[in-house]
Amino acid sequence: MTDVVAELRERVCALHRELPRNGLVAWTSGNLSARVPGEQLMVIKAGGVPFDELTPEAIVVCDLHGALVDGALSPSSDAATHGVVYRRMPEVGGVAHTHSSYATAWAARGEPIPCVLTAMADEFGGEIPVGPFARIGDAELGAGIVATLAGHRSPAVLMRSHGVFTVGPGPREAIKAAVMCEDVARTVHLARALGDPIPIAREDIDALYDRYQNAYGQR
Amino acid sequence: MTDVVAELRERVCALHRELPRNGLVAWTSGNLSARVPGEQLMVIKAGGVPFDELTPEAIVVCDLHGALVDGALSPSSDAATHGVVYRRMPEVGGVAHTHSSYATAWAARGEPIPCVLTAMADEFGGEIPVGPFARIGDAELGAGIVATLAGHRSPAVLMRSHGVFTVGPGPREAIKAAVMCEDVARTVHLARALGDPIPIAREDIDALYDRYQNAYGQR
Amino acid sequence: MTDVVAELRERVCALHRELPRNGLVAWTSGNLSARVPGEQLMVIKAGGVPFDELTPEAIVVCDLHGALVDGALSPSSDAATHGVVYRRMPEVGGVAHTHSSYATAWAARGEPIPCVLTAMADEFGGEIPVGPFARIGDAELGAGIVATLAGHRSPAVLMRSHGVFTVGPGPREAIKAAVMCEDVARTVHLARALGDPIPIAREDIDALYDRYQNAYGQR
Amino acid sequence: MTDVVAELRERVCALHRELPRNGLVAWTSGNLSARVPGEQLMVIKAGGVPFDELTPEAIVVCDLHGALVDGALSPSSDAATHGVVYRRMPEVGGVAHTHSSYATAWAARGEPIPCVLTAMADEFGGEIPVGPFARIGDAELGAGIVATLAGHRSPAVLMRSHGVFTVGPGPREAIKAAVMCEDVARTVHLARALGDPIPIAREDIDALYDRYQNAYGQR
């Protein structure tokens, strides 16, 4: 195992802590993966391991069809799905998956989250879309994620009756999108529970998205 | 006291920590028990002890009618109910009980939680059913749990106007079912609050349940 | 200052930790007091002190009209209200006050919490009643608490547009009632949000209450 | 850098901890600033820095148009907005900004939070108003905050489709207003979800506000 892979396993292990810390997961559900740069490989959480027992050894190396390449534990049963995303979206370096409550509630109704918050315009550039139903572990699930993301600026997609998948240039950005997805899913749920949130004009969404993607944070 | 019982008391004591950690209990409510393998005995939390003061001494040994066999403290007032489950369901090695908020809200309306999430199909294989009203401590309560579980694949049952009972081959699986029950109770509540969750086809539920029970996690 | 008072200040200081720990308070709101046995005195939180800076010195001694008797800080602006309860209810040894969210939402509508959970029958013996509106600090507020509790078995009362007051034989029981009040307020809120909780028959409530008050926990 | 500024950066850094601790922020969103006494300067969080990596070096010094004066990191993209508040409201010494969920849900509907709780009368002296929509970073946003606060006693304003801005004589009071704003936003949301909260009479609101502003806490 190269140093690059070893370092990636440690980093992805540490980033998994953000899932329970931000209230996105219950028991062992939810996972994060990262592409091994320049290889047809990824690292991903082993299946069924509790978050507070996670060590870099429980972040295993798989090929992009989800088959185990290096590691003593079986990969997450979502590994093949993550693999489809890496094979079909070369710009993606990290994928996260959760069943976070508010976002999954929108997914259970098959309803996209409308862009009614400036924070949504910033991060998602519009609505968070819903992808089709597919059985877990099926290639169909990965294909549905890729097809749905293709039509939107959002790095997050709600898979019908299932949960959230998010992508980013690296694993940290994928986790951030999962955290922000649940945050806006909750706020828009609460807004809708007592009335109708006011739409934001398309040109304002575009201006907010452009500013956030190009001028926010540290350059 | 044998070493087996001593080890079981320690393990059950440690597993009780999952109840407050996952937000399933308030004050001293909620408890977990485990069958003593090969004996007509179980270990169970003593009544009214705060979770953060719990020691293995507060996990007492009872017969399967709930009578104290070994320990300085009185058993939980739910001991007789747990006992009925062990007597009537020989495959059960652990029982958990909570009043977790979202699940108990479904129980208060006497309404089963419909299977509209892949995570529910995985863990519960269908709806989470509702059992009849019975007074706490009554043999009737245990009988109601057993009768309701008999007609379902779910390891969790909502007892009307009361709360959740879950079973498993051991105490860890019973706790996991209690955690997942509250998680799906919350998500389906949120989904229903703003509309109608989309049903999952019976054959998809069956395929998901089969995969999860046979291929998930570490083998 | 006697040893009895010093010990009581330490105990009441430590019990205040349960308020933020159980999510019952925001910033410096909420307080707990205890009667000094055999004296016309109580100890109570000083006003406006953050919970994580609380020391026994910030638990001051007052007479039962709320006037400071011993301590370097001003008592809570609720001191006079607590004092009315101790003067009019000799059986009470502890009083807690919170604005916990779900319970206060019922108070804002002026609506009692109906007894639709076995846990409510256990702890409250029926509905949690609503007392009249009164300005904070007014003698009227204390009088409203006492008059409303008089007609119920509940150790908790929702004061209209304001929050929760609970009583107990000592300060620990008062805190427990505040924790359980918020817990059932949330569960019944969630149950009502999606339909109608099923009533529990009066004779079942009576049987549950009797059992819990006389046979629960350690004797 | 003077000692006054160094001390202020440390204090503002420490106060930022209250934002995640009180559940007001997700990922790196939300910020706090403070006026440098007697100077046309403020200190404010650098943009995009995680809360648990925040050090006094990440609290940078800006002029009141949001331009960096001292510090190695870029200021928050909200700096110009905070600056407008300090320029137009000389009595303000601290400004906080969050997207806290319940308050932002009211903002998404463009609906002020009605004053139906004694705790709201105490802290806000009436409703929490809604300001107009404006793009983030625009001078318009700051102008909208100032204009809306001008017509109310509330130290908090909900900016439409965006989130919360609060002010105070210093940064601690601004944070407190942000915590209390979310707390009452949640309680009134919950009250409204199941019916109609009862209004509080104007003269009672005035009496409560006057008492709280002049007699609460330690003098």
C-alpha cells in the first residue's frame, strides 16, 4: 500500500466523524469514500462498523466496481454505487451517503427541495433534485445518481424512498454538501410546515451561486 | 454467580449507554435485558437507576417471571414483561424497551409505521406494527408483544399508548432495533407531515430485506 | 451559614446541571430552588448567571418572600414566585422553572396536555394543567401556580404564555418532573401533529398512577 | 496591534463557541463581530473557517466598509454588511449572524414572529420583524437590517429568505439575542403548528420588557 493510499485512509477515517457529529447517521448507516488520485481505485468505509470504532484499517481499498482490493474487512454494501459515480464523473473525488432525517423525508415523498434560501442558492445553485427508486447495491442506483446530478448544479441528490448522495472534488466537500443538504432540508421543511416559503428570483439565485463559488472563504 | 453471568451483566450495563447516547430515553425510563444462555434466567436493569450511575451491580439477575434471583436492587418494573418474551420466544436473547419520542407518538395514535424507506425494508422487512393497550407490569403486556411480533418480520413493536419493545438474538441487536425504530419513526413522521410518502412495492421490500439480513456488514 | 444550608447550596448547584443537559433551557433562563428544612428560608439560583459558571456561591439564600438573606448575588427574579409556593404548599421541598420548548408551546396556546401516554399516567396522574397569565415577578404568578396545582395530581403546571413550574418533595423530584413534562409534551405534540392520540380510560390512568407512585424504583 | 484589539480578538473568538454549542450554525456558516471602541474598526470572523479550528488569528480587523486592515485571512463575506450596521448605529458594539433553522424558516416565509411568550416580551419587547430580501454582500443588506431594526425594540431581525442578524451593546449581548431568537422562533413555531397562540396584551408586553431591561440579572 502506497503512502498516498495510507494517508487517504486516515483522512477519510477522520472525516467520517463529521457524520455522527452533525447528526446525519443512526447506528452504522452512512458512509464516505474518496477516489485514489490517478488510479482506478477508491477507499470506502467497511460495512456495518460502528462510527466510534472506526480506524484507518476499516477504510478499505476497492476498485471502481466495488470489489475489495486491499483490506481485511468487507466494503460497505454501497461500494458498487460509489464506484459508478467515480467511473462516470471524472471530476468527482469524494462521495458521501446518508439517511439524514429531514432530507430523507423529502426523498420519501419524491419531492425536490425548492431553492427558497440564500444558503441553498450559495451551495446548491437551485433545487436539490430527486432521483429514481432503485434497489440498494444495484448498478441502477449509481446510474440514477449520475443521471439526476447531470441536470443540476446541486452536489446533492435525494434518491427516492432511500436517502442522500453527495459529491465533491474531494471527500471533505462531499461531507460538507451532506451537512448543508440536511440543514436546508430541515429549514425548508419547517418553513413549509406553517405556510409557503417565498421563491427567490432565478437571477438572484444565479448571482448568489456565482459569488459563493468564486468569492467565499479563503482563496 | 458464574463468570458467564458476570460478563453478561457488564456487557448489558455497557450497552445501556446507547439509550441516552441515541436520545431514546428521558431520566430513568427505558431498559435492556439479556437471556442467560441455557438457563431460565435473564439479567435486567434495576428500577429507577439513573443511566449515568449505572454499574454492573445495577444489572440484576431475575427468573423469567421477573422475580429477583441475584442482586441487591429491585429489578425494573418491566421485568415480568421481558420474562414473558423470553419464555414464549426461545430465539430471543435480548429485549429493549424505550419511550422514544417519535415512535411513541405513532403508538399514541395506535398507528403502525408504514414501510416507505429502504432502511425500514432492510431492518424491519415491512411495517412496524402496533400491539394492544395493556397496563404496565401486567402479563397481558408481554402477551401482547409476543402476539403482535408473531405476525411480522419486524423486531420492533409499538405498544399502544406506551412505547417501543424490540427483540434480537442478543442485547446488542435489540438496542440496534430500538435505535433504528426511532430513526425511521422520525423520518416517516417528517415525510407524512408535509404530504404522502410513496409506497415501496412488496417485491422490492422483500429483496431489500433479504439482501440486508444475508449480505450486509461483516460475515 | 449552617452546614445544612451549605450542603443544600452544593446539591442545588449540582442539580442545575440537569437543566441544560436535558435541553430544557436557553442561555440563563430557568432555575431551581429548595426549601431549607425547618426554616422560613429557601435557596435559589442567582439571576442571569450562565449555567456553566454556576458555583454554590451563585445559589443564594432567601426568605419565602424572595428577599436575599445570605449571598453576594441578587436572587432570580422568580424568587418571590417560588416563595409563594413554599408558603402555601408545606409539602413542597423543591421548585423548578423552565421555558422548555414543547411544554411552553402548549402554554402559549393555553392548552393542557391530555393524558394519552402511560408515562404521563405514571408521573402526572392525568393531564398537565394550564394556569392563568400573570406578569413575571408578580405575587399573582405564584398564586396561579398554587391554585392550578390544587385541582390536579400533576406536579407540573403550564403557566399561560410563559413556561413550566414543577414541584416535588425535594429539588431532585422537581427537576425530574420538569424533564418528564418536556418529554411528554414533545411526544403528545408529535402524536397530535399527524392525528388524534387515543384516550386512556380513567381507571387505567388511576391504576398506572397508583402503581408508579407506590411500587416503581427502589424502596 | 494594540492590546485592546488583541483582547477583543480573543474574546470574540471565545464567544464564537456559543454558536455551535447552541445549535445555531452548520459547517462554517454564521459569524460574530465587535466594534473596536473609539476607532472606525471592527473585528470579525475570517470566511469559511471551521468553528472548532477558530483561533484569535482567524478573527481579523476590518474597517467599517469591510476591508481588511490587519490579519492574514480574508474576512467573512458578511463583513461589509456588519460594517453598515456599525456606521449607522453608533450604539451597537456587537453584531451576530446565523441561519438558525426555526428563525430562518420564519424568514423564508417573510413572516415576523409574533410576541406570544413572556420570554419574547422580556428580550425583544414585541415581535421579531422581517427585513427585505437583498443579495449577500450587498450594501443593500446592511441598509435593510438598519431600517428594519429602527422601527422595533427587537435586537434581532429576520432577513427575508436568508437568516438572522442581531445587535447588542457588545458581542456577548448580540450572541445572547441570537440564542434567544432561535429559542422563541422554535417555541412559537411549535405553538402555531397545533393551533393559535394567545396574544399578550400590549401593556403586559411593555411591563415585562421594562422589568427585564431594568431589573433582571445582576446590577
